[in-house]
Amino acid sequence: MVQGTLLALAVLAGCKQTEKVEITTTAAAATPAASKPSDALTVGFLYVGSTKDYGYNQAHAEGAKAVKAMPGVKVLEEENVAETVAVQKSMEGMINLDGAQLIFPTSFGYFDPHILTLAAKYPDVTFLHCGGLYTEGKHPKNVGSYFGYIDEAEYVAGTAAGLTTKTNQLGFIAAKPIPQVLRNINAYALGARSVNPKATVSVIFTGDWSLPVKEAEAANSLIDQGVDVLTAHVDSPKVIVEAAERRNVFSTGYHASQAALAPKGYLTGAEWNWEKIYTAYVTKVKSGQPWDHLVRGGLEEGYVKLSPYGEAVSPDARKKADEAKAGLEAGTLVIFKGPLKSNTGAEILAAGVSRGQTDIELEKMDYLVEGVKGSLE
């Protein structure tokens, strides 16, 4: 599984709710003994799927590409590595055969037990994992974690979708109803409804991260019901975006840009910008600087971004989406604020109450907001 419950509650428990910066552990416990200045650094990247999937793995590979351009760095890559003992064998090969000193195992399921097993075995190698599973005082000092607030980009994409739809019906195809996925669905809906209160978002959960046949079926079913903007939270939105284009409806993307797949209907998308995180980490490890065990950020920090607007996005929609983006970057726009109800009518947040991006309660999300059609059952 690539996307799990991505942020461990204990990691962020001490964060201030108003903080809109990288969240880190103390720098004093930052760098393992092996991270020292070096003329050359060998860095390994492991992916659970194809690096040409127009999705999760491609986004990480684009970050690795930026690392390849750095002087004095050698990059190793291996794709289609299962979340089994296979990833341990791949990492050991990089360490023992190629001398890897820094490894980015990018899939969620690589962490426990695989990264933890090898981190104990190879204390002089740094392992940096995509997700939120590192806990200070519990996990090895040569392990770290990074992630981003991509629901900010989803909110902006939802704004563009809400002002483009002709039927006021948007569709969201998702893998599993876990908190991070629900956070994206709800942010997308809130963005759309902030500019178009008539807009609704119909959700279909496929049950797993990569089920192309079910994803295609879900896309066609939603379009048959009148949905004219589709988006997704699966490993690769490729078949969903292609189905939307084939059926002459609009789409917004996720993970990486799918604009090339839908030249007519692609509006924008919520993308990862791993380049910034990867180059920063490599720079610090290579020079022997302390590196942060836990890194988080959103639009302001440049860890997530928006795909360029497509031709179908009107000037007004672009203006409103840009305003939302600016508000999120400045910290003046809060996505989850009261009064807010679930789609079953339960009060989530009372008027005057808000939850900022670092609020730990958002990582317990177990609801769909008003305006979302779907069930968690």
C-alpha cells in the first residue's frame, strides 16, 4: 500500500496549531554518525510501481531527477519493488554493492518492518521515508520522514472545478477512506463549494491503491450520473483522466501532472514537489549538516504545487483559484473552519472554531463534509 494513514499521531502531538512551517524534531538529534562531509554521495531511490505511472511514483522520480543534476552525487533507482522483504534485498544491494549512504524508500509500506530492520543493521546509512511514521525516541536516529499538506492544492483545484462545472456535479474516485484521503476529498469539496454552493462531490471508493479496471468503471459510472469533473486519490489517476477526456468531461489531477493525457479537459491538479525536499536533504547529508527527522510543508513551503491551468479554466475561475492559493500561502485562509457539518448532518466544527494544517485532530478525520455524496461504510 503506497498511501497509508500517513501521519502518526504521536509525531505531531506537540505541534502548535497555528504553526505553518516545517515541523521538525530537535536538530540536536538530527544527523547519524555516518553523515559527514564527502566528495561524493551515493543516493538510492526505491519505488513501489512504475516511474512512468503519471502518478505517485512518477512524482518521486521527478524529484530524483533533480538530485541527479546535483554535483558530486550518484543516484541509484529501482522501480516496481514490492512492500515485502524484496525491498530489504533491494536496499541491501544498494548499500553493499553500490555504497549507498542515503536511501529514499518512497512507499508507505516500506517503513515497518523493512526500513526499521535495515536501519538497525546499517547505522551509518541514512533512511528517509515518505510518510509520517517517524517518532522521536522510538525509531533509530538514522531514520527520518517527510510529507506535505497536499489538501491545500486540492482545495485550490476544487475551486477551479467548482467554477467550471456545468452540471454542478463533481466526482472523486478514491482508494480507501483513511484520514489523509478524506482530508483531500473534503478539501476539494470545500474549495468547490466556497465559490459554487450548488456544487456536490460524489465519491466512490475502489478498495485499493491501484485497481485500473475498477477505476475506469467508477469513472464511467459517475459520468453516466451527470458528473462533468472527475478527480482521484489513487496511485495513478491515468485511466480516470483518460476516461474523462474520452467522455468529453473535465478532470483535475493528483500526484503529478496528467495534462498530457487530457489536452481539452484537464483543469489543473494537486502535485507533489519532491524536488525541493530531496535536494535539500541531499545537500545536508552530503555536507554533514544536521538534517531534520520530520519535515512538513504545503504551498507556502513549496512542497506541493498546482498544475498549470488548462484552456478550459475561465479567467474568473483562474482569479478565484489564485486568490485561494494566495490565502493558503499567507495562512489567512483556513480550510477546515466552522460552522462545518458532515454529510450526515453532524456538527464537526462550531462557528468560530477552526483547525489549522498542523492540528493533530485533522489526522483523525473520519467524516465526509456537507456537500459530499458518499458513505464510509
